[in-house]
Amino acid sequence: MKVADRQRQRRATDHGRWIAPALAALLALAALAGCDMERRKSDADLGLNPQQAAGRKIYDNYCDRCHRPDSTKGKKGPGLKGIFQHQYLPQTGLPANDDRVTDIIRNGRPDMPGYVQVLSAQDMQDLLAYLHTL
């Protein structure tokens, strides 16, 4: 065997010695990082019916970037946990009912876009059904 071939083989063996421990360390780190994060509950875990599940998808696409569904603290906008469990909406003081929430979603607010051109009447019904589960 030539000297250059032996050197290449030695380098390959040296690299192989650190690859396995590095990979194991990365996997351990990923496992530890996963301990701090709660697994997102499935529609079935939440007991959502098909309409509520469809509303959750709409929520994920349009609302989740600014509103947390599982907290009263928001991101850019208020958190929506328990939105229909109170008589009045916390930000506006308006009644917490389907008509008012629909109006807000359709027409927006100063810091929120309106979705009247985006969501169909069925989308709105599905979204409201999901919001009632929060």
C-alpha cells in the first residue's frame, strides 16, 4: 500500500472516531431540548369535532402568528384562551359573542388586518366553532 493511501485511510479512521460521539451528543441535546417543549395536542386529544378541527386549521393559518390559543398573553395581539368565557372582550370591552368576534375578524382593528376578503362564511363558522373551544 502506498504511503498516500495509508495517510488517507488513517485520516478516515480519525474522522470516524469523533463522528459517532458527536452524533450521540447532538441526539442527546435534541432529546433534552424536547423535554422543555410540550407536544402539540392533536384534534382528537382536544376532542374537536370536524367543524372545530377545520376552524383550528384556519386559526393556525391566520391567527396563530399574533394570538396564542392557550394563553391570555398574546404575541402581537391578545391571547385568546377563554375568549368566550367572559361577558366582555378584554381589549375592547365589547360583548364577547359571535357577532362581535366575527366583526373583529372580518373588519380588523388598527393593529390587525381584516379577513373579509380571505375567509368565506363557512370558514368564519368553523373558526368561531374552534374559538369556542379555547
